[in-house]
Amino acid sequence: MSVLSTLRHPIVAAPMAGGPSTPALVKAVSAAGGLGFLAAGMIDTGRLVGDIAEVRAGTDRPFGVNVFLPDPGGVDEAAIQAYAERLAPQAAQRGVSLGEPVGGDDAYPEKLAALLADPVPVVSFVFGLPDRAVVTALRERGTEVWATVTRPDAATAAAERGVDAVVVQGTEAGGHRGGQPDDDDYALLPLLRLSAARCDLPLVAAGGLVDGPAVAAVLAAGAEAAQLGTAFLRCPEAGSSPMHRAAVAGAAPTALTRSFTGRRARGVANDFLRQHDSVAPRGYPQVLHLTRPLLAAARRDGDASVANLWAGQAHPLARDLPAAQVVAEVSADARTALATVVERSRRWG
């Protein structure tokens, strides 16, 4: 029996690295009948192991862990150095120095080893597709494997790797693009339908889904469940900062940019994004390490004009509610929306 088939509600809490996806949020979503996800990205393996233990202590319901795959591509070191020179005066004004633009694999081998040694119900991957050997090893330990895609041919490739489900992420989604490469711009509904035509696996739809009618739309279009991230950013269990919560509650537009981390990600548009987006180089995690001290200083100072504020396009619809209430109400509203469509269809003749 798949994990998706055991859920009381077709709601998956998107893994949001950098703080929002706390164990408390994961426990609340899973206990409410959805599927919570821990974000393994940008934390050390010890922290990940501790977070898993905390979730297990709080609920016996299934949950997942999301892992960043290392980026196999090279970077333009000259472009990154030029970007560092551009940002240096801004960092100096904050009284900080920019970080070293080093590469790295986000401790991928160590995190994978921990997940193989102490299996969790679901492991999902972003920034590429896992090797078939990795998929096989996880599945042999009883773990379902999900892959995140941002283009239709990647859904086919994911199925060929032997994964159990595919997360289809449209360009409306907040945070980092989950596919590799990261420059695809498929909207969710076309991507979902094209992926369904190529792939017989269960599909989980992600991107701009905050309320029940949106969830109903993707369920009608072929998804088994909807993955919501921005919808949970204002929940008390989330680790979002007050500044981030305020930005999500506002009505400012969002944009995709490399300016903060070197990888395309969607956030609320601010001065930093507008000033640097056109020249920000491709290069993750190099640019992330470069900008990290500057962005941390902006968060310390409460300066929303500089800090990254990840959010999906429909962020004004997110509400300040407990996570369990979000799961229950979004699911109920989706059911109502689907029933309304059925009733309207009776008049089509």
C-alpha cells in the first residue's frame, strides 16, 4: 500500500529548507491526515537525524524527508567573482563580509547513509533525479522514493529510474526550482497533463496551490495529491520569521531569480532582487555561500528589502491558522469545489 493511499486528506506539506519546515509543522500536518515533509537541505546530518527523531516522537503517521542532490554542473568562477565585487559594498554597509563562494554536496552521501540506516516512510529528491541504485536501495528498506520534475520528459526519466511517485512542480511554486536544469517555465496545469500523458506513476502537483479550489483543480487534472508550501508559511508551527510572514500576508508580486542563491527560486520581489537579478550568475551553492552573511544580516535587521522571502504566486491567499486547520479546511474546500463542478456538469447537456 502506497503512502498516498493512506492519507485522510490529499495534502502534502512541501519541504521548505532554511527554517520553515520544522518538526512541529511536519508532525501537525501528518497527524491531521496529510503528509508532512522535513527539509534535509542546508542542515547537517546530525540535525536531520534529530529532526526525524522528534517527528517520530510526536506522531505515528507517515512523513517524508526531502534531499538536495548535488549539482553536477560547473560554474563560471569569473562571473561569480564579479558578482561578489558587486555585492561587497552592500555587505560592508551591513558590517559583514561576504562568504566564500565554495561548492559542495550538502553532505549528500552522509544524509543518504543516515536514511538507509534508519529508513523513513518517504524520501523525495530535488535538483535532479536520483540514481537507480539509490532508488533501489531505499525501496529495499521500505522507503518510498519520490522525484521532483519541472518538465514532462523528466517525468518519464523519473519513472525509468524506478521511483514510486513524481512531484510535478509548476513555475508558480515558491522557493527553488526542483528540477535540473532549473530554467524550465512550465505552468502547473500544462505540466501536470503532459506528465500524466507520459507517466503512469502517481503524480503530486506543486506550484501556487494555497486553497481548496486550486487543490480541486489539480485533483481533477490527474494528481493524486497536492503539495502546498506557501499555504503553511503563516502557521504557528512553521519556522518562518516575522518578516517572512508579513511578506506572505502582503500583496506584492513574486519573481523568479538567481540573485540570492545562484539557483532560480521564486520569492516576493524586493529591492535586492530587482537590483541584482539581471546580472546574478548561475552557481549553486556557490552564490548561496557568498550571499549568506549579507542575507543573515538583513534578517537580523528586519530589512525585507534585502532578505530572500520565498513564496508562491498565490501567497496572499495563505492564512494565519494552525497547520491541522489548514489541512482540514483546504481538503474540505476542495471537496466542495469538486462537488460544485459535478453539479454544474449536469447542465452541460
